[in-house]
Amino acid sequence: MDRQQIALKLTIDGLELPFKIDTFYDRLILQKAVYLSQAIGINLGYYYQWYLHGPYCPSLTRDEYAVAVELGQDIDESKGWTLDDVSKDRLKNLKNLIPKVEQKKISRKLELLSSIHFLVSRKQIRCSEANEISNTLKKFEKDFTEEEVREAVRELQEYGLLAR
């Protein structure tokens, strides 16, 4: 593992998520969790673009597979490394946004949170208009309700990911 991959593994560990890429939902959870980790101030060096399920980073996908292969061979080069205290505190806060439910529901929520953050931070939508956000997401074939959007915006603001 290189340093970026070690930081990736430590970040996922800090969120108390399994480092798994077996299913589509596993991979979606990792993509969105890393996106939100960076949004909260953990600089991992991944750059995102919009794709079918919101923000997506191809280089993160490559790193996820590389780390997963090593972990599958019982090689974990992240042992002995730690994140700084500020990063640990930020991840501790962020993990409260991740529900302790089934994988599909976690991926849906993280997709919603990261999609809203991505679009607002790039000034493509305003966070004050839940119906505007919901309509924009529908254009991208996302079926999030206005109420789900309103709650997600509230949470993003509460956790310091979006300005009030």
C-alpha cells in the first residue's frame, strides 16, 4: 500500500465501516464515505466528478481494489499508522451520519448526502431550496423525496458540511 491507500484504509476504519468491495453497495458506500470524509476536512487527495450515483472518483476505485487485494492476502500495511487527532475527531463526528442499518439503506443515505453536498458546493443548486434539490436529483434519475432532501440538508448543516 502506498501512503494514500494507507490513509484510505485508516479513514474507513475510523468510520467503523468494513473495507469490502464485494457488492455494488459495498463500493458505493466506500465512494460516498470517502467523499464525505474529504468534505469534512480529511485530505485524502481524491478528486470527484458526477457520475450515475452522484460523486465518483476513478482513482479511488483503483485504490479500493488494490487495498482489498492486499487485505484479502492478509497484508495490512496500515498497521502501525494512525491518523492525526483532528482527523480522528472529524471521523468520529461523521460516523454519526452513517446509520446502523442494512447496506442498501446506508448506501442510499450516503448517496443522497454526498450528491447534495457535491451539487451545492459546486454551486449547481442552492441548499435552501429542498424542492429545487429534489427536482434536480430527479433529473439525474434519483428518487429522493423532498422530505428526504430536507432532512439530508439539515444533517449536512448540523455536521458542518454545509453552511446554514
